[in-house]
Amino acid sequence: MKPLQSYLKRLLMAVAYMCLSSQLLNAQTDVDAIMLKKNVLCIGGMYVNDSWTNYWEGTFKRDNQNIGKVTTQMFGVMGNYGITNRVNVLFSVPYVTTKATRGTLKGLDGIQDFALMLKYLVAEKKFSSHDKLSVYAIGRVSAPLTNYVADFLPLSIGLRSKTAGIRALADYQYQKYFVSASGAYTYRSNIDIDRNAYYTTEMHYTNEVEMHDAASFNLRAGYRSKYWVAEAVFDKMNTLGGFDIRKNDMPFPSNKMNATRIGANFKHTLKAVKGLEITGGAMYVVAGRNVGQSTTINAGIFYLMNLSSRAKPVSNQQQITNLNEK
């Protein structure tokens, strides 16, 4: 039994490495205008590294020598499945680790929140053989998979709030060039923390923390073909309520957390290995409130397969409905 257990352990580690050494920003996601065809599955893994030394304490930008550089890493398994040509379901399961380079605060790690998204192509209008406009509606829910500690920012792996949101997205494509704009609203449930009283702008004699909803806006533009997607991204997120971090205090889950980010992403479908995609990208926080001025880099590997038959993996143009065929 021991040799078999050792073999299975090595096999699982190899599979985990393939899946996890690879964000949500590229492969087909809830913020892009790419749809999978019916019965096509895209699955793989992402790696994300987010780090910062400076942060905004309210609107005041500063550093904190007690914690140094804060790094959050995410290893995620993600997938997308085409229920129909107009309806896709997406999911993600991230494992998150945090650490600081200075001080006595120990980083945390664990499985974070399961996210499930439903993307619907509401309408599509072709103006000619070269250009078209597509409109999408995307629903999203998430819930924590473990009882991780939320009240330990900036080293918590998440906020442990259940969420539900809706996004509207419009995409215009001319030949191989596109521009997309979307807006989203996210509801957040209240959370419980491991203390019976806490102070925000007033004293609260309870362990329940009121979490505020959030709104976001995303704009992207770039090049999209059957083998390459390259885009520039502008993203803005605002918490609809909350309060600022007090001077020299730790962040709190119900702080007002606003961030404006810019960046770029790419996706490449390999010609030599049909069905295999690699993704990557980077984002940088240019303005914020009660957040770190972070640099985020991501990389991923995804595999696409047609589950309607036992056929070999199909190429990108056969399984994705709205990329330029030329």
C-alpha cells in the first residue's frame, strides 16, 4: 500500500502544480466578452502575486516600517463551461497565502471563497462583416469555503463575507480590435469576528460587523484574434460606505476600500497543442483609499475540451463564439 500511496501523492502533487502554478483576469471570465460554445469546457490554474509597501490611511499615503512589504499570493483552480452558445457558467476556488517582511505579525494561508458566475449574451448586433456590438449580463455569487480569520488585515486571506452581484457589459469589435465597458454592483453580507466589542467611529458592543456593498467600473481595449488577445485595462472599485483607517491603526473589514487600477493582460492559444492556452498580465493601483498601492502580476495555463463527444481537443476558433475568424 505504501508504494501506491506514495505514487498517488506524487501524482496529486503534479496535478496540483499544473493547475495552481498558473487569475481570473484572462481565460474566459466575467469581465470579458468571450463566450465558449455549447459543451466546451475550459479549466486550468492561475497564480497571482500582489505586493505593496506604501498604502493609503484614509486619503493619506504612507508606509509602515513595522510590517515592511506585504505580499499576497493566490493559487487558483478555475473553469468555464458552455451550457449553450449564449450561456456560460464559470467558477473559481483560490488558495491564498499572506506574509509581511518585517515585524511580528505572522501571515495566514488557506482556501478562500468559492465563486460561481453565470454569463449571458443578451443581444448581438452586426453592423457589417467587420464590426459588431455585443451586450452581456453576468451574475456572480461567492461564499467562504473555510472559517478563516477576517479580522487580521492586512494579512487576512479575505473578508469572509458572502456576496452576490450583477454586471452589465457592452463590447464593440471592429475587425480584430475591440473596446469593452462594464459596471457591477456587489452585495456583501455582514460577518462575525472573534471579539465582543470593537470601535469604528463609535463603540459597537457586538461581534457582528456591518459590511458595505461595492460598485465597480471596468474599461478595456485591445486586440482580439483566434490566437491572441492583448488588452489595456482600467478598473475602479468603490466601497459604498465604511470609514477610514485611524492613524497608526490596523485596517478593519468594514473600512471604506477604494482602488483605481491600470494594467494589461494577454492570452495566447498555442498552435502546436490544440486546446492549450497561456495567460498573463499585470495591474497597478494608481489611486486608492484604505488600500495598499499594490503591483499585481498573474500567469495561468488553461485547457479547452469539447465534452459533447470524445473528439480530440478542438482549436480556439472552433470552441469560442465571438473571436475574429481570420
